[in-house]
Amino acid sequence: MHHWRRDVVELAALFTAVTVADGVANLVGHGPGGPALLSVSAAVLVATAGFHTWWARRHGHAPPTGDTDTDTDTDARPRSEESQAGPSEFPSEVAEESTLWRMRTTVKDAPGSLAALCVALAGHRVDILSLQTHPLGEDTVDEFLLRAPGSLAAAEITRALALAGGSGTWIERADAHDLVDAPTRVLGLATRTALDAAELPLALRQLLGRCTIRSLPATAGGSGRGPEGVPVEGVLEDTVLRLRAVAGGVITVERPYLPFTPTEFARARALVELDARLGPRVPRGQDVLTLPEGDDITVRRADTGDLEAAKAMHERCSARTLGIRYHGPVADADRYLGHLLSPRFGRTLAVQTPSGRVVGLGHLLWDGDETEVALLIEDQWQRRGVGTELLGRLVAMAVDAGCDSVYAVTQSSNTGMVAAMRGLGLPLDYQIEEGTLVITARLEKSATREPSQRYVERVTRD
């Protein structure tokens, strides 16, 4: 507005100057007092030029104070804009305690539906850190990672989204690990799966969130548990997905609290296909420990390639040792080894002598959404700390895998296993059912395995 006012004044001054000059020219040419009038005209022109210069300096470079499109003063921002701003736009409140949330909600696949959700979240000063969309035909599942004020309850967020058109909203606490964007996280899980076959169940769990994963072996037709009803591309049924695994088995993933989306199904299937193409694989690192008596033992990962060595150890173990470990007929002990040594169902550590004889096995088994630890130590190597060392390493693996707890199934007479579990220094729960003792250790996420004080450890890598 100030620009056109200044132009009008300049034009008026110009017209005035032209009029005065014309009048002066007529008087000079036709009147007797020509020289005097010419002097007066010169004075008027000088005054006009001075006035113009003063006006331009006063208004030409002054900052606008009103009707402009750019607002340089934050205090002049309309209140409606402030209510829609994210927390990062309020420097005075950066130090306010905040909470991370993972949230999903379903909206109609229509223009403006996502914008309505964003406005609703902004109205509660919630910052959107990441967003993924999962198309479902007429609807879309929007998945958010949010940072909200610590005083804002999950119920308030859910209520705000419902008013904005969201339905079936699910929300839970998140942590710093969720800040990694989805493509980076999927690539990391694929890398872990490629390096170690035992990582597949863990990768699926981290990809899909809290869920129960079971690997079912291939069975003869008619049992209803085999892969007969599962096509090569897999099956997606609301909160259950089934995928064909290696050797014709089936991987079943269940998540009752939240239906799977086609996008999640495709990602899970890609991981399973990668695992199938690469075949059996186990890291080949090994640690050499020197016992106080001077004997060396090697601790390494084991798989089905160690089946014959494990059977030979069974033959050297007493019936009592095998009975305590397998809780059943000793003659059936060999039948379990194929399952226990398979990296599809968990991780196995083997202890061997310098001659290559396996004298101990430790298993970390993925049991649905739980994790079991189990030990078998050859009789003449018991009470020498081998079992304690194996258990400590297995628990460290469970911590690295993100497990919340591990449990061991044994007998109350197995004082060695009870002592080893107590030696972990973790909170323990005990349950006795029909003579069987179940010991559950609650894991601490910050726990790391320290080398045993009883051994000198040398680490070798293949």
C-alpha cells in the first residue's frame, strides 16, 4: 500500500513542475517581467527536487509494517498458525520432556485424509518423525513415529485421530531404535539374515513387531500342519501369515493385536526367500579358553554338520545325564539333535577339545515369542565351569537378540543347572510343575558378557 502512495506523490510533484515550467515559459516569452519570473521558476524547481529527495529517503528503504506477504516478526504470526506448528518451532520448550510413540491408524484413501491427521497431531503439539503408508484398496494404513509431550497420554492422541477420521488406531511406546528409517532397517535385517541362518526369526520379529513365530517342519499329507495348504507365494490371513520355509516347512507368524498389511507380508516373504536361496550358514568364529588345570577348550557355533560328533558325545554320556537333559527315554535322545542343531530354530554353541571331540552343547532356542536355554555337558567335563561359560554366552546372545527373558527346563535334582542360572546374577522366577523345574531369568538390556575370571581367553577367527 505504501508503494502506490509514494508513486502518486512523485507524479503530482512532476505534474506541478511541468505546469509551473509551462507558465513561466509563457510569461517569459510574452510578458514584461520575464527575467524575474524565470528566477522564481528556478527556485520552485529546486524546492520540488529537494522535497522529492527527502520523501524518497524517508520511505524508500523503510521495512514494511503491515500489508506484506512475508512476516519477519514471529510475534505477528496469526494464532491459527501457532496452533498448527510442531514442537520444534517453539525454542522455549525444547527442553520439555517428550515421549516416542509408534502408531497406526486407518483412513479413507482420499485427498486430505492424511492432512487431517497431521493437523490433529499438530494441535496437540505432536511432532511426526517418520511416516509410512500401507495401501489397502479403499483404505490406507498410516504408520507414524511420533514425538509427543511427556504429559500427553496415548488415549488423547487416539481420541484426536478418531475425530480427524482415523479408525482402528493402535499405539505403543517406541525407543531410539525406531528412529532408523524403514529402508535402512530392512537392509540391516537382510544383512543379518544373510550372515547367519539363525537370525531369520529374529529379523522377522524386529520387522513385524511383537509377534509369535513358529517354524513347522514338513509333514506327510493329512496332518493339517504341513505346507500342503500354503502356496509358494505364502498366505496372508488378517493377523496370521504363513510362508514356505527351507526343506518344505512352514513359518507361521501371528500377531493378534494388529492385522498384517500387504506391504509387511511382502517384506517378510522377501526375507524368507533370501534365507532359502542362501541355504545353511553359520558364522565360523571361535574362542579358545584355557582352563585352570591347563587344558584348552574351544567354544564355537555348531550346526547340523556336527550331528555325528554330537551323537558320539551322547554315547559317552551316562543315562542319568541324558535323562536330566531330555526329560524322556534315553533311546530317543538322538532324535532331537537334528532339530536342536538346526540354525532355523536357534543357535547352538559347541565345546570341543584340541583333538576335535565335542564335550558340551549349549542351545538357545526360539520358542514362539519365548526363548529357551539348554545345556548338555559330558560327564567327565562336568563341575569344571564349562556349563557356566556356555550359559553366560547363550544369555549374552539372547540379550543381543533383544529377548526379554530366557527359561531353562530341568529337574530340581540338577543342582549344576540351578547353580549356573543363579550365577548369572539376574532376577529369577521358579515354577515347579509335576516334578519339572522351570527357571526364568529376566534379562537386562544393558548386560554384556564379561570373560570368565576362571579362564584365560584367546580369540581366533577363521
